[in-house]
Amino acid sequence: MSSGPTTLPTSSPTDEPSGADPAAERASSGRSGGRRRGAPDIAARVEAVEQALKVGGDRFEPAAVTQARHALERTGERMRLGSRHTVVALAGATGSGKSSLFNALAGMDLSDVGARRPTTGKPVACVWGTDTADPLLDWLDVPGRHRTARESVLDGQREAALNGLVLLDLPDHDSTNVTHRLEVDRLVDLCDLLVWVVDPQKYADEVLHANYLRKFVGHESVMLIVLNQVDKLGPAGTETCLTDLRRLLDADGLGPVKLVATSATRGDGVEDLRSVLSDVVRRQATTAQRAAADLDGAREALEKSLSPTEPDARALNGADELVGALAAAAGLPVVLNAVETDYRRRAGALVGWPLVRWWHALRPDPLRKLRLGEAESELRRLTRRSLPAMSPSQQARVEIAVRAVTSSAANALPARWGDAVRKASTAPGADLAEALDGAVMSVDLEYAPPPWWSVVRVVHYLLAAALAVGTAWFLYLFVMAAVGTFPETPTVGPFYVPSWLFYGGLLGGLALALGSRWAVRVGARRRRARVAALLRQAVSAVAFEHVVSPVAEVLADHRAARQALESAR
């Protein structure tokens, strides 16, 4: 059997429009540059995540699966409601002036401030424009008594830039009431643009950064940070706070997020904030950008449960040892010995010295002894009774080889995928033994005798005939000499013709027999190697089908999930 390496056989985005100068945007964000994302292909992202979940299933981390399914559900529901309205949520801590800023943007007192804030823990909504946003507000679960349509003939022209805006004032995220915090968690997950309102006293609050801001890394395009109450600071103090807040955002991984300074009570920066919101509404891209950010986050979470590559199922480490163990268990050495012996026997029967061939004809056929042939038409067909049963040591060797192949695949994948590989692999049983016998039986051991056998056979007969004639001639001369008669004997060169015939036939036959014997040994080894390759190929097919194929299915699922997610990057 060969010991070389074994290879097992098998059965379009567009640029985001913007009305602001890019340099001005970078300056306002305090950055030298930022990511600009094109119009996202939501359908491609949805398809990628759905396909990955379909083939990966519970082999992904449960948290990643939950996040992905939630992103798909949110995206489907939000896109179904359309993008005519843009949902902007003002979120912040108690005392940040969030409700005051909400009223300043609305141009009327809609949200209670301070101690007079509602205790229901529900958001307050202001809708700009004449198009009804009731289906969207129903989805957001905004109570009817907390909804206000912002459309007035007195300032309609001024408010026209915000037509389509749905502005929400959320409960305080640090409220002592758990239901209020849960409501914030629910709504920040549903809005299109999230505006975090912070104040000079609490902008560095670790709860805000750890529980909320850092969780929205990757959502920078649909986030805005507002430093409110700058009226309490001088220009220098405002600049210091903005610089420190930018540093904290950079540390959170939110460097590209836009940062705006306002004072709801004095009106500083309110018009700048309205301008930003009007630009967002005008572009009508935030809904898709939020969906894209959610889906990208889901994709990245799923990708953490995948490896960058997966091993080739046809060339796993340990595959060569597995095939070798199965070959030994299938009795291939016995079969190959019989094949080599049969080749020599058949060759000896045709190219051996005629006297020696008579002796070989009396010896039993080793292939028939192994029951590799029951009749002339089925010569060299294997039966299960021909091969020895798998011994305990062979069984143990096969089990070790199976574990080695399985481990080589499992160790190259993340933990849950590796567990799936190990579960897919089953211990070798009776079906494997049956398959091995069938594989050996499928190999055709018939072969046509090489042409040189016939040539040597004819030459042997000619030399044997010369020896016989020479021997008879010598006997004739001996008898004639015994009676006193010496017949004339022709010569060729210095020797008599009978001598040429006798010694030529004898020595020529021996030389030809010795040469043929060497050629037969070479041919037998080559025949053994050819049959060994065929048998090993058949055993390799069994190894793949019964051992590697279940593992290959897991590897194929991993590849499909990985490629699906890569296609949506």
C-alpha cells in the first residue's frame, strides 16, 4: 500500500447626498475625517443574514442569533412602514434638559419639564407635516394622548423643512422606575436617528457610556450627541467640555458621531440642530441607514461565530492514516498478497520452463483458496467470506483514525461549529464493515496476460523441441554405436548438430526461464501496486462516505454561512 498523502473523494450603492459641506461637517464633529456611507442595499443585507441563519442555525452563538433575528424583524417592520417619516428620538438622563430641547425644537410646550414630567414612562411625539404617521406611531406604541401634529399656518413655511419628522421625547434612561428604563431600551432600538442629550454635569456618566453609547458602535451614521445647557458655561468652558466629550466618544469607538452644543433655555445651537434634522428629513436616508447599521451589527456578531476559512474536507489531517486503518481492516494486505502470488503462478504456467510448469500446474490457486473466484465467469470476485473479520486492534485503530480526522476539522472551527463536527461523526459500525467489503468486491481483479508471455511461451516450446530432438539424436547415435555402426553426423562449426540442439535447447531454456522469472517478479510487483491503488481508492471512497461526509456537510454549511455574510460587506 502506498503511504503518500491521501485526498478523499466525494460523492449597488450610491453616494449619500448631503446638503452640508464635508469640511464643515468634519469641523463640527471635531474630527479630521469620518466614514461616509453610501445608500445601503438593505435587501442584500437581509438576504445575507437570513441565509447565514438558515445554514448556520444553532451553531452560531445564541446571543448573535437573537441579535440577528431581532434586526431582521425590526428591519422588516420598519421598512414596511415606509420612509416618508423619519423617527428621531431624544434620549438622555434626568436633568439633561432633554424635554426643554424637545419643546424648543417643536416651538411649543408639548413635553412636561422637571417634576411635572409624566409618570407613565411613555414617549411624547411631535409629527411635522400633513401625512398621517399613525401606523408608525402605533408601531412605536406612542399613546394617542401623547401625539401632536406640528402644522400651523402661522409658521408653516418655517416648519416645512421638517415635514416628515417624527420627534420623540423619551423617558429618562436613568429613571428610578424600571419600566421607564425598559421603555427607553425598547425605543432606542426602533428609532431611525438617536439623539443623546447630555449636560455638563453628567456627560461622562459611566452608565450612559457603558449601557448605551458603546452598544451603538457601528451606528455612528444614525446617532447625534447634543451637549445641552451650555448657557451654564462660558465659551472656554463649553470648548473644554466639547473636547473632553469628544475624547470620551473616541474611547467608546464613536469618533465619527456628530457633536452639537445647545442651550434649550437661551436658544443657542437650537437652529443648528433644526438644520441637522431638516437635512436628515430631506435626504430620507436615515431609515435605510439605521436598518443597514442594525444588519451590519448582526452580521458582525454572526461572523464572530465563524472562522475566516474552513479546512478542505477532502484533505483533512489524518485522512491518510484513516484510509490506512480502513485498508488494514478490510484485509487488503491479504488480497494483495494473493494477487501477487496469483500473477506469479499464472505467469509461471505460461513462461516457465515446461518441466517446471508441470509442477506449478499441480499447486492450488491462492485466489480460489480465498474464494475470490467461484466459477470461470466470476473469477476473482470477492465475497465477504473471503476476507478476515475486523480484529479488536484493527477496530481500535480505525476509531483512533476517525477521531483524528474529526478533530482536525473541529479544531479549525469555533467551539459550537467544532461540537457540530464531532456530533456529526459517528463511531464505525457494522455498516462500515459491509461498505469496506463491498468496496473491495467492486475492484475488478481480472487482467489480460502481457503479450511477452506468449512470445516467451513459443520460444520455450521451440527450445524444448530442440532439446528433445538433440536428446533423441544422441540416443540414436548411442544405440548405433552400441551395435558397431557409426552413422555420419553433420556439424556446424566445430560442434555436431545434435550438440547444438541439445545444449542450445537446455542452456537456452534455462537462461530464458531465469530471465522470465526476474521479469515475472517485476510484473508481479507492478500488478500489486496497480491493484493496491485501485483498492485504496475504493477504501478512500468508503472513508469519505461513512466518516468524512457528515463532517463535510458541517464544513459546507460553515462555508455557505461565511460566504453569505461576506457578500453583504
